[in-house]
Amino acid sequence: MGVSENMLTPAAAVSVEQAEASAHLPKGDMWSVHKFGGTCMGTSQRIQNVADIILRDPSERKLVVVSAMSKVTDMMYNLVNKAQSRDDSYITALDEVFEKHMAAAKDLLGGEDLARFLSQLHADVSNLKAMLRAICIAGHATESFSDYVVGHGELWSAQMLSFAIKKSGTPCSWMDTREVLVVNPTGSNQVDPDYLESEKRLEKWFARRPAETIIATGFIASTPENIPTTLKRDGSDFSAAIIGSLVEAGQVTIWTDVDGVFSADPRKVSEAVILSTLSYQEAWEMSYFGANVLHPRTIIPVMKYNIPIVIRNMFNISAPGTMICQQPANENGDLEACVKAFATIDKLALVNVEGTGMAGVPGTASAIFGAVKDVGANVIMISQASSEHSVCFAVPEKEVAAVSAALHVRFREALSAGRLSKVEVIHNCSILAAVGLKMASTPGVSATLFDALAKANINVRAIAQGCSEYNITVVLKQEDCVRALRAAHSRFFLSKTTLAVGIIGPGLIGRTLLNQLKDQAAVLKENMNIDLRVMGITGSRTMLLNDTGIDLTQWKEHLKTEAEPANLDKFVDHLSENQLFPNRVLVDCTADTSVASHYYDWLKKGIHVITPNKKANSGPLDKYLKLRTLQRASYTHYFYEATVGAGLPIISTLRGLLETGDKILRIEGIFSGTLSYIFNNFEGTRTFSDVVSEAKEAGYTEPDPRDDLSGTDVARKVIILARESGLRLELSDIPVRSLVPEALRSCSTADEYMQKLPSFDQDWAIERKDAEAAGEVLRYVGVVDVVNKEGQVELRRYKKDHPFAQLSGSDNIIAFTTSRYREQPLIVRGPGAGAEVTAGGVFSDILRLASYLGAPS
């Protein structure tokens, strides 16, 4: 006879209520959900480590989702494939699976727990053998049969972990999530969770087996008809998110083998940083574009309750990881924070459908993408201009042939009639996506991104940006993808602005520059975020190449021991083909005309050029104009401050005057440090030949002093300044007074010249005496007369109170007479010769280039 509620004693009624209350599934922040992937569960020791992590979690309630041991899921699929193929080796393959789990259990467990697990394992393996035997006989496995077999990996790892936790004395239950999670398979290799039914089943399961720590299987679930299935790609992460939403957990932690989510793929960008936080939308965008974050569907369940997901490294527990959570809308966007990360997708093709007949015709896009859908291709990105004359979209390279064929069939008539002009396929493309919640309404993000790409000489084939502005997507050549990623990441994250440098000519100036680079390298990295990597050094006979950067403390030794025969083409290719560094610069420290003749080709390749070599800018006018036209039309820089006045800011001063609207009337100056030294010391009773000999011994002159005294070097500097001022003059247009007597120009050697020079001292003494009698001094000057469109190089006399008369040593001085500085010329004065100051001028140009490329100024 039954007992009615009314007949229960008060004590009995209370106990029933308590039992019902204890069986009720609590929800809220007291739950902490953890998910451990196959790598984390890969060995018995790792399973024990997982147990230790769970036991250390102070949360009131813990729900742990686990994957199969690493490689087990693949092994289980392999069993099914072998059985379907009627390959009897599935039996030995199943034995391998059994042995793997038995060995792990024996390491991990003991006593009754081990016996219970092995008993269950034996029973499961026996059932699997029978099922695989049936599959083998039939030669076919249904999807549900396959999913049933594969799901055993999760069952076994969950059972082992639950026993490992119980071993410590902590009560623990394990859950076969096929009893709880209900999903509706869709037609696109994914499933949709049935949250209401799953919640009901979880309530019932918890009523039967209430526990504060629950170990649940990931990846597997059931259909509404209780047929086993899986959650498909990244199913374990998805399981954790669904269960987290069902209990409205305080947090879901995804344990993996990386410290968190990186700002870019660290295999491609060594400066990539771990992001402390990501919004749901940012993580969504990044995972879509191939970043190893989470599958987009994993994020959906937790968003409803604003449950944060934390990505952590099981093998580096001290790392805080990355938290994915809801973030407030952007208030004040700034470029440093608005772009969170960059992701790339490779092996794509761009399909372009173009024609004037598309404009204003309803249904064209529908027809295009209907044809794409019919062949089952995945469209990664779409871009359409507002003119509607073309639609382009990116698809995986392996699917583009079918897409192209389908489009040609679909639009055969339109192509024949000319309404469509072409269906074009551009192969070997990649996508670069910039992702960030704060990109929305932040001015300058797109400009900064495209500026960084342009300065790295990267061409963009297509662009897409949604109105949500969570990402900007660009399509570019696959060969440019890594360089583009590094250039963009460097610009936004202010990581080191890395310059790959090639030094041509390790002579006096080149050697001095390398020493300056060596001495300043650490300071530049620390204070200015500039990382200068000398990738190659070449002379006329030998060259030294390195893929990541030459050790500048030992470059001379390496040039002797590791050098190969010099080959300028190979040297340039080594620099230009390096994908690690997006920004490349060649520094020509020679005075070689043949090296200078390559500048145009280097700039065209996107390689910046810096040089003290005057030959290019003072060479044939047509080549100079062609070079400057290319440089002005591109984002490739050509700097040559040291071609005039060594390290003095002469070119930059002239440009500053012109660019601010000043009009140059005349430039006059002492441009040769050698000749400045000679005439500064040619005074009193000293002979001209003695002063020249002294300058030669001091190293101020070239080995043959006639190279300086001929005035050709000064003429080249005059031509450079004249052309900068807008004059179209050839070197032959500049009259030059040579200081080498006619009779000595044919001397076969410098020694012969120096021996015969004293015979002309009397002529020089007379010229000096005449100047002194008038209260003047002799100075060798170059003049650019912009008003009369001419230039000259001559020996002139100046009053002793003139600035040109007051020089000392080897100083240069340049006077700019302009509309603004008409009465009192603008004077630039300082050391104009010597390896240190010339190399310093080149170094300054390198730093200026770095600032243009994004380094902080």
C-alpha cells in the first residue's frame, strides 16, 4: 500500500524536500568550466597534471570537459576506414588503441579503480570489435556508426581523469555527454545545439548523479532521436561553451599548449605579443581568418550570458593567458590600441567577374554566388565597387577551377553578348585581416594600414571592410603575405621597426658606418624601437651574406673566413627575397658609377637606397630625372644627404626651403673639405706645394691630389644642388677652374705630380699676394646661380670679414640666398670631409628612413 504525502511525518517530508533540493541543478558563478584538449590529455602524467589543476581550482563547483588522448581520435577514424575497406588490420589497430589506454591507466591508477576502468575498457573494446566486424562485412559505416566508434576516446579519457581525481579523496562524477547534449545536424558539416532539450536532460542527469566536480566528454553528443553524433570541428571547445552556458558558469577556461592568443602568428612575426583580452567579436573575426583561437561557434553560447572564456597554457601555468569577454563600446580610439591582431589565410585565388552589363541589373550577384554554391565552394571574402561593374571574391585555390568553370557555364550567353567582359582568376593570393573592436569610428586605421603596406612595396589586389568595422581585409600576392603581415604588425604594435640593410663598399666610409651601427645598435633598439639588421656586406671581390643579420662585432673576421665571390645581382636578390623583414635598404658607400647605375632597378623592386655616392645625381640628366620621377611616384625612398657636405644638412635644408615656398636665388659655398683645408692653411710664407703635401699626408686628399684639385668633385656637388633647385643642367654645363696646372695633368703618377708641383709655387704666391694686398683671401667655391640658370666652380677672393674667410681646418660652408634670406644669406657650416662625418650623414639618412617606415620620431 502506498503512502500519501499527507501521511508523511514532518521529518520525512523535510528529508524528501532536502533530497529534491540537493538534486536540483544550481546555476551561476559558482561553476567553473574547464576544457582540456588532446595534447593536455596525451599521457598518464599529463592526465595527472590535469587532475592537479582541477583540484587546485578553488571554485565551489567544477565542470571539466576533456578530449580524447592525443592522436586517439585519428586512430579511431582509421579503425572505421580500415573496416569499411575490409582491411583486417583494423583488429591490430584496435589492439594498439587498447594497449595505449591500458598502459596509461596502469601508470595513473591502482587497486579497485584500475580494475573497474580496465573492466569497462575490455567491455568497450569487445563491443567495438563486434561493431567493426559488422562494418567490415557490410563494407560501409553510417555516420552514426562512425561517430559511435570515434566517441570512445572521450569516454575513456573522461573516466581515467575522474578516477585520478577521486584518488585524492575528492568526490567526482563523469558524464557521457551523449546523455545530455542534444544537437540537430545541419547540411554543412556542423550541428545546432538544442539548448532547451539539453538543459532538461542536464537537469535529469544531475538529479541522478549530483556532484561538485563533474568530468564530461567533449566532442560527442546525440541527435533528438538519441543517435550518437559529434560536434564536428573543434567540438570539444564547443562542448565546453555549450555546457558553460547551460550552467551559466562564471568562466570557461580552455587549456591548450600556448600561452594565449597572439597578436599575429608567432611563426611569421617573432615580435608577436600575447593579448591579455579580446572581445567576443574580435575572437570571432580572428578565428574566421585562420588564427588559432577558437572556432567561431564556440563563442556563440557564452555570449548570451557574458561568460568570459580564458585561453591558458597547461604547460606554463604561470602565464595568465588571454581572456575573451564582452567589452564596452569604443569611446576614444587610438591607433596603438584599436587594432588587436592580424591574421592571414594562404592558398587562395581571387575571382573577378566584370562587365558593364552588371550595373543596375538585379540578381547578378545572386546568380554569381548561386553558381559558386552549386559547386560547394567556400567564399572567404567579397568585394564590389559601387559602380557595380565588377564583383570579386576569394575562394580556396583548390576550389577555384570548379568555380571558374561553373561561372563560364552560367554566364556563357552574357559573355558571348558582351554584357560581361570576363571571368578572371588570379592565382596564388593570400588574405591579410586586421582585427579590432576599437577600429570602429577610429579615424586613420585604414590609412595607417595601407601606408604600412605601401612603404613595404606591397600591392593590394582587393579590399573588404564590413560596416561593423571589426576587420579590414586585403587580398595580396601570397609571396608578399609574410612581409605584409610583419609590416602591418610592426606599424600598429610599435614593435621593432626592422630594416634589412645591405652595405655596398666596406672601404673607409663603409667600414666607419658599420662601426657606428655596431656601437648604436643596442641604443636604437632600446630607445627608438629600431632594429637594424645588416644582411650583407659586399666589396668588389668578396661578399658576406646572412639570413638574419651579421654580427657587427666580428664582421671583418667573417668577411675573411665566410665570404664568397662578390656578385651584385645575388647580393641584391638575397636582400629583396628575404621574407622575414618587410623593409629593405641598400647603402652604397662606393664612388662607383656602375653601382649607381642600378639605383633605378633597386627602387623599382621596392628596395630603398641611401648613398654618399654622387655619381647618380650628377650623371646624365635624363637618367637622373627618370630616377627622381620613379622615387616620387612610389613609396620607396632615395636619400643622399651625404653626397654634398658629408654629414652637414645641406640637401635637407635646401628641400625645406623649397617645400615651404621659398625661392632659391643663389647657392654659394666651399664644398670640398680638402680644398677648404688647403686654402685655410695657404697663408703667410707657406708654399702651395707644402700645404698640398701636408694635406696628402694627413689623409685629407685622395691618393692622387689631382682628383681633388681638378675641381670635378665640387662640380658634381654644384650639379646636385642645381638639379635640386630645379635647374636642368648637365655636368658639362659647369665651367670649372682646375687647380692642376696644364703641364702637370699628364703626369703618370701622383708622386711625379708632387715632385713637379713646387715649380708652380711662385705663381700661387703671386696670386695670394695680390689677394692679401686687397685685404682678401683665396677660396675655392662652387656657385649655383638659379636666377641665370647656371653654375660654376672657381677660385674667388673674399674680404677677411666674410664668413667664407673665417673657416678653419677642413670645414665646409654653404650660403643660401633666397627670397626670405636675401639680405642675410642662410649659412650652414661644419666639417665637410672625413669618414666619421660622412658615415654619420649616411647613418642619419638610415634613421630618417626608419622614422618614415613607422619608427617613433
